[in-house]
Amino acid sequence: MNTVDLRPDHIGIVVSDLERSKSFYRTLGFIDGNERVMADKTLSFMRLGALEIELFAYAEPVPAPDLPERVLGFKHLALETQNIDAAFSELREAGIIAEDIAIREMPGGWRLLFFPDPDGMEIEIKQA
């Protein structure tokens, strides 16, 4: 029996340019939510269905790690679609996906798409 009543709430992401990141996530289908301005940062919430993200934009620039794919902690944000080909075409047309990025055909029939957000964080789209 689980006595701790936990459920997903949101994922926090540090960004370097809040408006650029909000525009990026809007293109993926996220909608704007609450925003809070604090002394040293702005917190902006966005939602895609049941998934909520919290974008952290600090007043002082946050240095990027030398190897972002090897930093401990958050690795990527994964989204799911029924039609990865249509999603790929739409995101390429919107300028979100660069020319050198392709859908990956994986063992077991998995079809995955990986691309960076404006700060280099990996976004994964998988076909359901």
C-alpha cells in the first residue's frame, strides 16, 4: 500500500532567454500559464495536456556546461505522437528541426526524433 500520495506535477528547466524558449515550446504545442517575477529570476509555467514545465530565467546569465549531455540530472524531455512523420515535417517547416536531424529507426520498431531546445537541452519525440 502506498501511503504517500504522490503524482506528477511539473518539470523545471533553466533557460537563457525566456521569450525564445517560450516561443520554442509554444511551437511544440505548449500553452502559456502563470508567470512569477522574483528578485533574481522569472518563473514561467507552460502546459501540454497533463505535462507542465516551469521555465527558470535568471537575471544573471547561467554558464553552460562543457558537455551538457553528460551533466548529472535532467537528460531530456520526451513527448509522444501517433504520427512522427507529420510531427517531423511540421517542426522542420517551423524551423525547430535542423537539416542534419532525422527520425531514428531503432530495434524493436521504435521511431524516435531527438533535437535540441534553444539552450541545447534534448527533446525526444517518440511514435506511439
